[in-house]
Amino acid sequence: MMNIYIMKAVFGISNVINLSIGLALTFGLMFQVPLVTHFLIKFNIISYESIKSKRPYVIVILLVFAALLTPPDIVSQLFLFLPTYILFEAGLLFSKK
């Protein structure tokens, strides 16, 4: 027996509102990265040199979070990752002693 899957578009104000709120919270959370970076360095929880040397790991972690927190398409993942990474670098820049 063959299974046939039919996709239906689901429109409704509640779906739009849920998506909007979810994306706003996700982007708001990820845009706190420079503050977290700055305070971790300022309060000597992690050194500037240490976090700078772990930059490739930070990139992978940010990509994973972007993949988990956005809808499953590469465009929204990149729209979350790129500003977050730029803000991470800004946090490093402003935390440099």
C-alpha cells in the first residue's frame, strides 16, 4: 500500500503571532551575546586571549544555536547567525584591555 502525504498550508492569526513572538524572543536572546562576552571578560571568568583562541568553537556553537532556534531553512539561520557573530566580535573588541 502506498502512503500519500498531502501538505496543507496552515494560515491563521495565531500561527503568525506564535511565529512572530518566537522569532522576536530568539533574536532578542541571541543579541545578548556581546553583553555576555563583555561581562565574562570583565569579571575575569574567562580571559580575552582564551575566548579569542576559541573563536572556531564559538562559530560552531552559534551555528548550532541558530539552527535550533529558527525554522528549518538556511536563510533564517544565517539571518540569526551573522548578526550574532558580528555582535560577538564587537563584544570582544569592546572588552579588549
